[in-house]
Amino acid sequence: MTLVGSPRLARLLRLGNVRTPVKFPPKSGGNEVCSRSFTSSARGTKREDYTCFVSLQTRWNDMDSFNHINNVIYYQFMDDAVNKHLLDNNVGIEHTRFVASSSCQYLKPISYPGDVDVGLRVSKLGNSSVTYDIGIFASDDISAAAKGSYVHVYIDSDLERPAPIQKEVRKVLSSLEK
């Protein structure tokens, strides 16, 4: 789908939902439109780029009409893997956290049936927030089907404001730094 010059792109830009698109030279004869934040870095595309893996199962209803896992499911994989890792390490819901931002770059399709391995790495550990780099791999593949980023902000539930990450949580998060 090409958005350059389209009424849909103009509407999205007016609403602030899309950064100004930049047209990159085609790799294989097609037009490629990406945001300014696009990077062509290969970092995050190999298993060795991650410190921890969480295995998840695909489901029949994850498929779309194109016979591959629908793009929105990749965000569920990221959310499930991050929270499963935290819960498995005794960081429960009493440590209130919200997703402040997330992104995903799709590299190749995954299909049902099959398991996925979600690689986790902490790329930035701040006072009240943590940024995860995430790779999604078909269980039998060494290169990522998608790579993403996910930011959690820890919150003081009473004040509904960002709060410093507690020591025991910081220890779990630090174990994911590479």
C-alpha cells in the first residue's frame, strides 16, 4: 500500500498519527515508504542479540486471510513475553507499569502451527522506565521474523505518576542488559 500523496496519509499527518514519510530508494523495484525513524541496522535480527527467550505458542486464530500470523499478534507476543518474564521472576502486578510506547519492524512472516521464541534485552534502564529490545523468531529459525521496542513506565498507583523502579525490580531488569 502506497501512502505517498494519498488522502489517507494527509489525514494521518493532520491527526499527528504518522511522521512525515521519507521515500527510500527501492531495494527490488518497488516503492518503499518509511518514517524518519527507520533504521536499516541488522542489530536485533539474530538470536545472539538477546539475553533471554520466552517460548509462546501460535494459535489458529492468530492467522489472517494471507495465511500468516497477523501483525497485531506480534504486539501480543511482545507483551506476553515481557510480562511472563517479569511474573516468572516475581515482579507481579503490585509493581504497576504501563506501556508508554511500542514499535515493531516486520522482517518475514510466521505461520500457524508453530511456536515462537521471543528474545528480550534491556537497552535502556532509567529511573522510572525501561526500554526492551525484542526479537520474534519462529522456533526453528536463527533470524528474526520481527524486531521491536517496548517501553514500560513504572507508576505510583496512588499518585498516578511515574515512580522510581524498585530495587528488586531493577535487579530483574538489569539481568536482561547486554
